[in-house]
Amino acid sequence: MHYSEAREKYMALGVDTEAAIETLKQVPVSLHCWQGDDVRGFDGDPSKPLTGGIQTTGNYPGRARTPQELMDDLDQVLALIPGKPKMNLHASYAIFDKDNGGWADRDKLEPKHFEKWVQFCKERGLGCDFNPTFFSHDKCDPLTLTSPNEETRRFWIEHGRACIRISQYLAEQLNDVCVMNIWTGDGFKDVPGDRMGPRERYRDSIDAILAQPYDFSKVKPCVESKVFGIGVEAYTAGSGEFSLLYAAMHKDKCIPLMDNGHYHPTEVVSDKIPALLTFFDEIALHVTRPIRWDSDHVVLYDDETREIAREIVRCGGLDGRVHIALDYFDASINRISAWVTGYRNLQKALLFALLQPGSLLKRLQDEGDFTRLMVEQEQLKTMPLGEVWDEYCRRCGKPVDGEWFSQVMEYEKNVLSKRG
Ligand code: RNT
Ligand code: ZN
């Protein structure tokens, strides 16, 4: 089947594939830098393990070990993904060199440590999101923003404030919104003796971070919740209620962030999107794939990814109300392929969502015609999405499915396999 036939088929449903393609080209989706090096960053000892309730598994060869290697890998990814990517950096990816005074601790980070990233983004026409890094560092005691030790807590507040200044710099330099996500893994392995103290300190710490001036139309601090992490199974300070309420009580300066790996297994973020958008002007998402826990597997073109995309689209999320980012890290397969697969799958899910006859489905529901609603929704699953997807990739100047993997293998052979 050709694209033109697929277009006709969708037209018969009242769906305009041309409009869907044009819309999707303009939807920013954040590409997380941390898939390329297993979340290690450049500011610490690379031989030390990740700490703070997140973990990567696997040791596939070819991990990026330097800023240059990571940028080279990102260029491979960028060549193979359609749409409008923007970068997503963690503070631990600061680039230190002789020209900018060498290594600096996290409380002393400055915009100059991200100058090379700004250059990278400018040359490629990308915006950039940012994240303070409250994990994998000596000053985690192991708590950070919730620590009862004032010196520790101060250090991490200063880190957060430095990151606000860096986010403001990124937004200004790249003339684009910078979403700055606050996530800490602070919590306890076993039954706590005090659940409220850490949460009060967390609240006060976020207050202190957000007291650093920034332009809220350009810098969007957010608070990411989590149900539990490895090693902190019994209690997480930044729980769902805590984070959502913090954002709700501070709507003039921050927004909530939902990561779909951070809830109980039968809860779905797709359903939470309209719930939050009923009250918030803007929300942020981390799209990932949890298997049994927050395992951060590569995003697939699966039911929940499609449902998340459908809610983003039909709740008007593409008009800047939903900030979309990817968040997964698989070290057991080729990392470029992992990056590209997840990014393309999210794009595909968004295209699927844009090709839904929204007003028909809404009308059937409002009229109580649930029989036909089910039938229509099921039929949509076998509409010729693939033809529209291929056309979208071509119009973005990017390879269609079946054309990109050999390029990744070529790069693995010539570059990745030669890394020690
Ligand atoms: C961890 C959170 C957080 C991290 C990144 C690296 O559970 O999802 O967003 O994955 O900041
Ligand atoms: Zn996340």
C-alpha cells in the first residue's frame, strides 16, 4: 500500500494524515543524554557504581566515556530519529577543562561548565532541558535534600540553586524553554522512625532552591515523585502526594513531573494526565517502560505508551501543556539502538494518537454508545499507520523502519567496538 491509499483510508474516518504529520514535526521530545553512558556522567570516578535508588544492568561494549564520545553517539542517534528532539542533560554531565578552570563540585557548578553543550545544541538547532544530580556523589549521606545534617542539606540546596542558574542560561542561550527536574531518591530501606521530618526538610529545601530567581516562562522547575527505589523500599520522601501537592501549592513557580515507572504496577500515568491537566496549566512527563518495577527498559510501541500519547494529544498537551521527555537506560544492548528505538517508538505512538478520530470517539462516549466505541477503537489498531509513519520519516529526512539498524551496526563495528 502507498501513503496515498493510507491517506484516503484515514480520510474516510475524518482524519487528516497531512495535518498529523505537520503537527508531529513540531512536537519537542527530550532526548536523555544518560542512555549513552549508563547514567555515569563526567564529574566523578567512573569506576564507582551508581547510587541513590537507580540502577543500570548489563555491560554491553561501547559505553561513551568522554564528552566527545557521548556527543559522537548523540549525532548517530540524531541522524536516525524523526521529529523535533531537544537535549536533556544531567548536572553530572558538566564538562570540565583547562579553559574553564577544571573540576568543580556540584554546589559550585556554573553555566561555563555547560558551554560546550550549548555549542553542541546551537549547532544542531536543539533546545535543552536540565536536571540537578542528587545521586552518585560523596555528599549523599545517603540523603540529600532531606538530610537531617544541615551541612549536607545546604550542599544539595546550593547544587539545586546552581542548576536553576544553569537552566536559566540554557533557556536564554538556546531561546527555548528549559524544564529543570528535581528528583531525589531520598528514602529508607526499612520502616522509618520519622516519616514527616524528611518531608518537611524536603519541602524547605525545594523552597530554598526555587528562591533562586528565574524566569518561569522559560525555566520550568518540576518535582518528580517516586513510589520506591532499590535499597529504599520502605519509604520515599518525594512520594506521589508530596510531589503533586508541592507543585499544586506552588503553581506560580513549578510544575509536577510524572515518570510512568514510579507508580504501583496497576496504576497508569495515561489516566493521570487528564487528572492533572484539570488543575495544572502545564505538566512534565518521563516516558519509560517499567517491568515489574522502575526498571527503565527501552520504550516500546506498546499499549500504555500509546495510551499516554493519546491522552497527551486529546488533552491538548501538544500546545505546550505537556513537556515530554524520555527516561530509560539499558546497558545490556547496543546503546544507540536503545536510544533510537525508544525515541522512534514514542514518535510512532504520538502519530498513532494524532491519527485518532477524536471527536467521533468523544461523541460515542457522550451518547453512551459504548458498543460502537469499542468496535471503532479496536478497528483503529489495524489502520495503515505504518504507511503514514514511513511518510513522516521521509518528510523529516530520516530513515524509515528497516533502514536504520544497519547504520547502527556499522557504527558499532567502526567505533563502539574499539572503545576499551
Ligand atoms: C529515577 C528518576 C530520574 C532518573 C534520571 C536519571 O528513578 O526516574 O528521573 O531516571 O534523573
Ligand atoms: Zn524519571
